[in-house]
Amino acid sequence: MCRSIHTLHNFEPAATNDEVHAAALQYVRKISGTTKPSKANAEAFDKAVAEIAHITGHLLEDLVSSSPPKSREEEAEKARARSAKRYAAA
């Protein structure tokens, strides 16, 4: 999976529309193999991003979880700790 796409489900506060759009954009970039489409492909690219963001929003609304919501700050701290450990060995 693309490293720029982060888990959006079961966080407090819930994922924003901007976060959902950013994840959709990264997904489309990854599968299309381009970060900036040509003029000929721009419409298809933008349509795919919008549709994936829309469907992702529905998915996040419909998912249920029995675990308590995660804290964005705690998850970010865990990621920083993993990164520090990974790069300290190098």
C-alpha cells in the first residue's frame, strides 16, 4: 500500500473530507502510475478521485467497531517511535 495513505477508520475525531480526498488522490496516483496526469487524462483522473473519495466516505460511515476510537496524537507518536527505531539502526 502507498505509505501516504493512512487508516481513516475508528479515529476520534472522525476523518475529514480533506483526509478522505487525500487518500483517494494517493490511491489513484498509485494505480495510475502518475502524480500529475496529462491533459488528455486529467478528466478521468479527477473523476476517479472524486468517485473513490465519495465511496470511501460511505464506507467510513457504514463501518462499525467494537474497540474504542483511537487518538490521532497517540497513533502519530507510535509512528514516530517506529520511525526512530527503524532509522537509528541505519
